[in-house]
Amino acid sequence: MEELETVQIITERAQLTALAQKLGVRKDWHEPDEQGLTARVFGQSFDNAGFWGKGVDARMRYSGSEELHVVLYKDDMDDDCDECGRPHIEQEPIAAINLATLLAWASDPTLP
């Protein structure tokens, strides 16, 4: 799989489709955890007027009053932990998408 170097702010359906192909998830996104993916929701306002993802630091942690948005994370396997012998897993943020926009795409396939 191609290395993802920056966090992508997804604003168009085609961007999400391309990301899904790059990550190797199924078209229905069934069991994305099998590709080492997880997601977290941030924000307070349920809207899609464009007020989200502006105050991003290097780890994709948000502060302030922002619209609800989903941040996708990919497991990054490091060398084995010295103490436990298991791989150390760090979740790297790879993409963010507004939650209301994501639901709009899910309910109307004609939206871009």
C-alpha cells in the first residue's frame, strides 16, 4: 500500500472513494478494522457549513467549537515492545470528513 504522508481533508465523494481504494477497504466499508483502521468523532455542532478541521495540529486533535467530523486513523506498527514482546501500535491520523456531509452522501448517491 502507498504511504500516506499527510492528513487529507475530504470534501468530495471522489476523494473518499480514492482513499478507500488506497487503503484497500471494501466498497461497503465492512470490517475496516481488518485494514488497521479506526475512527473518532470530534466537534460539537451538527452542521456542514464548513467550520471544521481548521485548528488541526500534527496529531489531528481539535479544540474549540467546531462542526462534528470524523477522523480516520491507520494503525502504524512499530518494532516489538521491549517489555511485552508485542508490536507497539500507534494510530496515525490519515483523513477527516464532516459528519453531516458523510451522512448526506450516504442518503443521496447523486451528491458529489
